[in-house]
Amino acid sequence: MSTLIGICLGDVTGIGPEVTLKALAAESQQEDARFLLIGDVEHAHLLNRRLGLNLQLEDYGRGGAPGKIAIANPLSESLSPELVEGSPAAARAAVSWLEDGARRCLSREVDALVTAPVNKEAIVRAGVPFVGQTEMLSLLAGTERTVMMLLGHDDRGRWLRVALATTHLPLKLVSENLTRSKVELAIELASKACQDLGLSRARVAVCGLNPHAGEGGLMGTEEQTTIGPAVLATQRRQLDVVGPLSADALFYHAFKGDYDAVVAMYHDQGLVPLKMIGFDSGVNWTLGLPFIRTSPDHGTAYDIAGQGKADPSSMSAAIRLAKQLANKTRH
């Protein structure tokens, strides 16, 4: 039986369903996977017709659907087709689909999970406690040892792979939330990710937190008290890791290919350079979960939703990475 990739459709008032169906129009031509969409059935059929994609979407029966693309909705009622952007109903539905996708992964019903964008602000306004999809999936899987990795490439095939020691935090809270164990975990999982990708080496470079990596304590001490000891500990475990290095120069050398992955200390430190070179190709990969999870590296883009002009490149890249990792795991 071919690999089954689950795809949560995300916020239906955003571009998630559109980029998913567009990506599947290309990816489903390959013979190496089947797909289970988790979302609103009527909305998906309507969008399929509106976009003129002519995808064969089959209802997902108890025994599974024989076709290439099936769709299932764990909710008992369909969403209204007239929802406005950021609708509470759409936000709550997106969370339910995410929970359902995680359950199917944990039960081994699907081999990997791809998640379309949701909107954190809309979810919180709808009364659901929510930090992010990565954090919710970690909670559902019963693990705190997860790391967000973003990876993408430019039009010449030059890659950046960035693991984050901290994720969705205000900048003023990064220092007090940065711990040696978090940095060690990010290094460890970044190294393993390189191996899972089949790279010939796993050379990891670690950013400092402060400008010029603290300049020996003159511009901050986190490099000496937290980051440096984490690097040393992982070196003692025979991991190929260097740092802490000044982030402004580090990313230049990583882009040249001197390093296979970078560990950044906070969200924008890692994502600004990544999106600069791979905005359309970027993929979010959650390391450390007991199942494979990827997602496109963009948001709901309410400003262009429903106009048929959303670019599916990042979703296509997320689906391809999920397939690659799932096929490797199965074989």
C-alpha cells in the first residue's frame, strides 16, 4: 500500500484550502502517495470546481478510500460557505481538524501530517487557548522535546535549514526563556534532521544571542552561561557542532554551504534570512514529534483569500518533504 499523507485544510477563510488543492493537482500525478484531506467536504468540492482543478475527491470511508485523494470531516456539520475572514467557526474547525490529524498520526492511520495555515489571533478570539500549531501538536503527542525547523532554498538550489531554540515569544522574553537544555535539544534534533534528510554530513552551527556573539561578555553573557555550555556538551557527545557564532556572519557561511543546519536563538533571527532566500519554497518541519509533520511557511493571507491567486509552492514543498520522510521511514 502506498504512503498515506494526511493534510489538515486549516482556516477555510484563508488560502490554506486553495494552496492545498493546487499543490495536489501537481503532486497527485506522482505514484508514490495517497492523500487524506481533513476538513470541510462541501467547501473542498466547491473550491475544486471554482478553481477548475477537476480533482477526484472521494469520501473517506471506514475502510479507507480506494482513490488517490480522499476527504474526511470529523465535525458533524459543514461550515457556511459565506464565512468572513477570521470567522470563529472557521477558527474552531481548523483546531478540530488539527486534533483529528494528530490522532490519525498517533494511531498510524496516516504516515505523515501536513498542516495548512491557521490564524492564531482568530483562534484565540474564538475562545480556544492557542500558542501555535507546533505547540498544540506537541501537547497532543505528550512531548515537550520538539523543535521547529524551517528549511528552504533559492533558485540555484542553495539551502538554509534553521532550527529554533525558542519559538513564539516576545523579543524581551527570549533571554529569560533561553536555557541550556533548549539549545542542546535544538542542536541534537537539527543534527538528526540532517541524517533523516540523507545528507552526507550533519555540521551544525549555533548562533549567539547578542550582537557579535556577546563580544566575550561585553554585550551580554548568554553565550558564556547558556549557549556555549550547550555547544560544548553536544560536542562531547560527538556531534559536529560549532558556536556560538555571530549570527550576521554565520548565515552567510551557511548559505555558502559551510554548514548543513543552523540553530537560531529566536524566531526572527532564523526566519528573516530563511525567507529572504526561500520565501516560496520554505517548509516548517516539527522535529521531535512521534510522527512526521510539515507545513507551508506562510500564513492565512486573508488579503488574497478567495481570489484564486495564492501561490502553492510552499505547500507543494511541504507535501514533498512529508512524502520523502514517510517513504524513508516505511522503507
